[in-house]
Amino acid sequence: MDTRKAFSLIGGIVRKQSYKMNDGKKEPVSAYFAGIGNEMAEYLSPGVCVEEFESGSKPMEGVSTSTGGFIGLAERGPVEGVPQLVTNPADFHRMYGGYLSENEFGEYRYLAYAVEQFFLNGGSRCFVCRVAPQDAVCATAFAPSKEKPVVQLTAKNPGMWGNHIRVVITPSSKAKTQILEEIETNEGKKYLVKNGAGFYAGDVVMFTDGTETVYNKVVSSRDNVISFETEFTADVVDKSLVPTKVISTCEFAMEVSYNEIVEFYDQMSFNVQAPNYVDKKMAKSDLVEVHYLENNTEAVAPFEQLVGEDASVGSVAFAGGSNGSVASISAADFIGEDRGAGRRTGIQAFLDNDVVSLMAIPGVTDPNVQLMLVAHCENTGSRFAVLDIPRDARKVEDIIAHRNIFDTNYAALYHPWLNVFDPLDKKNISIPPSGSILGIYARSDNARGVHKAPANEVVRGCVGLDCQFNTGEQDILNPKGENLIRAFAGQGIRVWGARTATSNSSWKYINVRRLFIFIEESIKANTNWAVFEPNDEVLWVRVQRTISVFLTNLWRGGSLAGTSPEEAFFVHIGRDTMSQDDIDNGRLICVIGVAPVKPAEFVTFRISQKTADAE
């Protein structure tokens, strides 16, 4: 855009008509300067004044389209709340554990493999939500014993993994000082200390003179003056530079470990009034939850309550954790429950996430679960689901029967399953393709753009297919919207389909639907600045220009069809898109039309015979 002869003398409110050149057309830019003289700054002293004003369009950035969302069974990890961000396979194994046994979990064990294949095939980040069987149990431990417990420790989430948690308890102290003076008051003796910081009402303290140890409890602490539950009978005053008589608080430390994960919590207390109360301080742990069971009113050191009088260190072992059984798993576990923000489970947990754009539940082919996932993507309008076909569906009619359950342009189905190496069993196994497909989506988006159909792409990490389909079978399945993965001699194993599971021909291609999701979400994310602005011509011009610049860049990048921006899209906003009633009710309506590029699904070469006599 070239702006010419555009100036405004603020002090004298003298304006000259200005014009902008837009694609070779001269248009007035009075809209840019409209209102400059209406709300002026307060001018007091004569001189030159400079003001800034909005020049027109605002830059727009496209939203991410390659963030995956996975739901499935895992060895450990939270089963409730916001899905966790995973940026590499090591992240997943640290948060959710390793591979699950086929003997124990059968067809529900594929989450770890799917996430690994997602990153192997080009994905860079995903969010994971764990599902656990209903009869899964959290491991527990008690200190000092189950018969007379003081503290109960519970694994953060269910599973046998909790049985391998180890806790080591050691004594600790957060504050130490000397008593300088005994003060006689009407309430009894109080003690002036050198430094009262760290001493809180309810803290158990220990006084020692090198030979004798006495326990007491703080009643109040203020301005370096402390009163105790019981008056000391011995001489506790020590004003020397290096005191031998000291008073210190009694706390304990916990080291919680699981495999290579180690957490250390120091200076914990049973004093509910103190900021270092054990329940509160251990709430940050990713491994365990701690509950203080006994409110001991006696002046007993917390460490001695946990491990005994003579021990110098204590340890706690967990037991009772269970992974649950496959028989207790149902579709409801994957669908999840809406228990409110931060407490949702399964598919519902992704209501708290506005980043994910691709979703899969690897290996789960229950129609109830898949239909709910599709409904979730349709309701949000910003997500696309990748669905697996049952592994044992080998005949065309069986595949079509499963495909006919769906009619949506927010999902695509892929078959057959992939053969990959299993690090757990040290052999090749078959896994569902959804994890690899999500990675290919991300790879294609990053390399070419969301407008490129995610097909004719090599499946990395795949050594074979669970079953082979020929061209004749694909001739039947492709028009039905079933995308096959096929092996080609000398070309590897490739995704050989790019259709959604819809009967609407306008949305039959995956890249068309995902391009519209990208455009819609990008416009939504980058036009919040217009909310509550005056709904007049000035705003309309700015919105129109902002969106037009964005769509023009998409056209230049090959996302839109047409030889010119006018052929590729239109952006209409003004009196022809909204009535006075719309304006009066605060509605700004912008009508946008785009021409998406379609994939060259059928490449046809027409060849004829050329003879010497032919012209």
C-alpha cells in the first residue's frame, strides 16, 4: 500500500484529502484519520505536538495446526484434570511410564506406541490424557505403621507403579537461636531470643545445652519474644558469642523417589498453622499425596513420631497399587466425565485445552467412543479426528460397515494397522495407524502447509503392514472415504488416501476441511482487538483490511486457488452485510469467501498414437 499526500495539522485542525494506492486503485484514506480531532489530548503550552494513531490493518499470525491430542491407557500419570504437554518420547515416559503388556491390557495398550510414532513421523508437541480402569488402585503407605499411623502417604495416581515409590525420612530444622533473657510477665515467663524468625505458634522446639535435651511447644512469637507451653526449669540463657545452649525447631525432611525421579521436601512440620505444614508442602509433589492423621498435642518431635526415638533415619515402602483389569474398562472411561474445570476426564478433559488441533484414541475402535470423539471435534469446530479401523477388519464389506457408522467432515479413517518393533517384547507387533498419521499431518503442515493433502507421505518407523490391500479393493474403499496405507515397491509404505468420512462432496478432502479450520481459528485469534471498538465505518475498514492482507498471504503461499486475490477470496463488511438492527445489538458481521485448492487425486495422462501422416 502506498499512502500519498496524507497529512493532518493537529494544532490548527487543517486537513488535506489523502489517498492510498491499493492494487493500483486510488482510494480515500479518510477512514484512517477519522476521529483524530474528536478526542484530542489536553494542550496547555504552545509548541509542536506529536500524536500516534492506528494506521489501519493489524498483522495476523496463523494458528498452529499440528498439535496432537491423545487419550488412552498408560502405566501412570494423572487421570483427572488438564491434559499434559509432551514434547518428546522421553517426556511421555517420564510422565506416563513405559509400554503396557499385551497380556494385561490387550487392545487398550497402544497409547505409548502411538505417541512415539507421532514424534517419529514429524510431530513436535502433543497433549496426553490418561485413562485408567475403574478398579485400578493407588498404592499407599503409613508411618510409622498401619496399626498406629501418624501420616498416610498415597500414590498420586492409580497403578502398580506406586508400589515402587520409596520415601526416606530424616530430621530437619528450619530455625535455630539462643535465649538472651528471661522476662517475667503476668502470663508467666517469656524469653527474649537473638532471632525469632522461623518460630511459629504450634511449632515443636528442642532446647539443648550439650548434655540434656528438652522438648517444648511455641505458644506465641513476636518481636523476638517467644512464649512456650511449659516454662523451662533449667538455666537457658546464653549470651556468649558461640553459644552452647540453643533452641531449634523440630521438623523433618522427605525424599520421595521413583526410578530416576527424585523429589526432596525439607523442613516440614505437623503444625497446621505454619506455612511448612506437611500436607500443604507435599501438595506440589507429582508422586505422592500426604495426609497428617494425628493431631498430637504433646511436645513430641515430628521425626520421632514417624520413626521412633532411637532411629536416625526412617524409610517407608508402598504397597497395594493395582493397574486394574481390562474387564472393567468401558466406553465411559474414554468418553470421560465433566466434573467442572480442572477435574474433567477422558475426552471431556480437552474442553480445558484450546491448543490441540488433531485428536486420536489409538486402538480404541468402539463406535460409541469414536462417535463421541467426532462430536467433540464438531462441537469445538477447531479439531480434526483420526480414527482407527478394527484390526480384524480384513474384508471390504467389514471395513465399509465400520465406515458407514460415520458421516462427518471432521474425521478421517485409516487402515490397515502398522507393523513396528516393540522394545518391550523385542519383536515386531501391529499397532493402530492413528499415532503415525497425526505425525504425518504435522510433518506435512510444517513442510508444505495445511493446504497440502497429508497423503503420498512415507510412514516412518513402519516395517510392514498387518495386511495388504490391492488396487481393486482401494477402488471400492476410496470413494467411500476410507484411506488406505499401502506398500509400493521401491517407494516404501505410504499413506494413499486423503478423504474425510463425509457424504458431502464439498468437504470430501481432508486438506479442505483443515484449511478452513486454520483460517477460521486464525481470524478468531487475531481479531479480538475489534471487540468493543466503535461499530462504524472506521472499524469496518480496519477489519476488512486485516483479513484481506492475511488471505492474500495465504494465496501467495499456494493455499488458495485463483490467478489473483480477487479470484481467490472476497471479504465483505458494511451495510450490505449487517442491518441497523445488527449494529444496534452490537453485532459486526463480516462475510468471507475463499477458494481452497484441491488435491490432484487422479493424475491422468491421455496418450495417442502419432503417425508420420498426422499433423
